[in-house]
Amino acid sequence: MDEFRNEKGDLFLPNILRHVEFFKSNGQIRQINQQRQKTEKFKKDPDQDLWRNITCPEFTEFKIGKRVFWLIVGE
């Protein structure tokens, strides 16, 4: 689990998404997240931010393009 953590010890969502092979690289995640931040739909639901730390266990639904993913993260 240490490869998923940042300097503060929190889980870093891009590392997890890359590990489960949703994306090929953190750069791809950053690019998609920047595109998503420009939309009004994104601003209504901050849990859709892909570039963030996870400090407590959570269940999140992501829609990327036409695909929907459910992600359960935490210890």
C-alpha cells in the first residue's frame, strides 16, 4: 500500500487509478481531470475530482466518457 501514498501518508487517488489500470499514467489522469474541471457538471460534485488525496474510506462513482466505475478505497 505504500506505493499508493503521498508524502503525508494519505492515499493518492491517481496512483490507485493507475495501479488498477483505469489509466496508463498520472499525466493522463491530470489531463482528463483538467478537462473535467472546466465543466459545470464537475463543479456540482467535488467527489469527481480525480487528482486528490483520500484521507478516510470512501465509495465513489466515477463517470469517465461513457463508462461508469465504482471505486471503494480505504483501510
